[in-house]
Amino acid sequence: MSDAIWKAVDAYVTELLVGEDLAQARTLSDSEAAGLPSIAVSAPHGKLLYLLARLRGAKQILEIGTLGGYSAIWMARALPAGGRLISLEREPRHAEVARANIARAGLEHAVEVRVGAALDLLPALAAEQRDAFDLVFIDADKASIPEYFDWALNLSRSGSLIVVDNVVRRGAVIDAESADPNIIGVRRFNERVASEPRVEATTIQTVGSKGYDGFTLALVV
Ligand code: SAH
Ligand code: DHB
Ligand code: MG
């Protein structure tokens, strides 16, 4: 079993079930053309985020790590009229590409991309007295996942769902001796979740066009 078959099955599932539209496909091709790294979620994973938002009836969504807007577009497609998605992105160039992609997808009324380091932007967001977020997708730098999780929890309510991407990293997560700041961040996050009575969580390993990785789902209880 190797990456080749994982990719082929992702392509098959995407073609048959996922229903990626032209604006989403163009989001990926334009992101690549603009030199952004190819680290957006896969199409089936994007559809999962969309389905989770639908299941949750999410009206307010927060994303940390926009890149070219691919996952943001998936989640925003699940919003009801008047719903909003705020996405935080450190790189101005990524935000610019994302805004163009979001506009082409017809979602500029619903999606706001804020530029800056997430840990600088989150305090201001928390001070805005807005409605709690129903869904938070954490997908920026991995070293700060524990801090993003704390903010997500603060900005949520009972029933909110927090999704954290890239928590398995080809199994590297189980290496307690790892010196990789990404792995250290993920492990610190796992310990944080394990001792947090406000959430019930699990982690699912995934294979696909993005290799072997996984995500955590944490329900705020
Ligand atoms: N969610 C996107 C992929 C995000 S890739 C998708 O699936 O389509 C990670 C993004 O996080 C990159 O664009 C990177 O620039 C951004 N990022 C990294 N560190 C950050 C930080 N400290 N604050 C905000 N964004 C950050
Ligand atoms: C990386 C970041 C991601 O969000 C991802 O899905 C895959 C890889 C990275 O920084 O390498
Ligand atoms: Mg990711």
C-alpha cells in the first residue's frame, strides 16, 4: 500500500462523490500558479469540513491558516444566509490569492480574510463581542496548535466543533523524543486535549493525495 494507490482512490472518490466545482478547482490551480505550497486539504477532506459544518448547522466559522482559500471555500459553502467565516492568514500574498479565489467562488459577502500572525489577531477577535464560533478549523503553523486550541475553546460554546489538521504527520506524532517543533506542538496539544474536561475528542488517521496524516475532532461539551 503506497501513496500511489491513496492518490488514485482520492481521485476516484473526488470524481464520483465530492462534487468539486470549477471555482474550487481554479482555487487550487491559481494557488499553485501563484507559487503557494500545495498543502491545502484534499478534496474529500474539504467535503468533510463542509459536511461537518452542515451537520453542526454552523453559522459562524473560524479558520486559522487560509493559504489560497480552498478549505475556506468548502466551509463557507455550508453557511446559511447571513452566516460568516473569518480566516486568519499571516502571509499577505496568500491572503491576496485567497481573496481572489473567494470572490470568484461568489463568497466575498460571507468570508473575511484577516492578515497577520494568528496569535496577534485572536485577542482582537475575542474583544469584538461577536457570536461564538460553531466550527473552528485549526490549520496554520503546528508549533502553536495548543495556543490556537485555547483560543478556539474561548471563542466557542457548548456544541461547537474544533477540527485540527495535520496531527499525525506520517506517524511522527508518537515520537516523544522528537526535536521537530511541529511534532512538539502537536504532542503538547494532545496532552492539553487529554486533560481538558470541556471537550470530548478523537483523532482519525488518514491516507490520501496528501500522504499519511490525520485530524483531531474535539466537541465542546
Ligand atoms: N487551510 C488551508 C491550508 C493552510 S496551510 C487549506 O486547506 O486550504 C497553512 C497556512 O497557515 C499558510 O498559508 C501559512 O502562511 C499560514 N500560517 C502559518 N503560520 C501562521 C500564523 N502564525 N498565523 C496565521 N497564519 C499562519
Ligand atoms: C503543512 C501544513 C499543512 O497545513 C498541511 O496540511 C500539510 C503540510 C506544512 O507546513 O508542511
Ligand atoms: Mg493542513
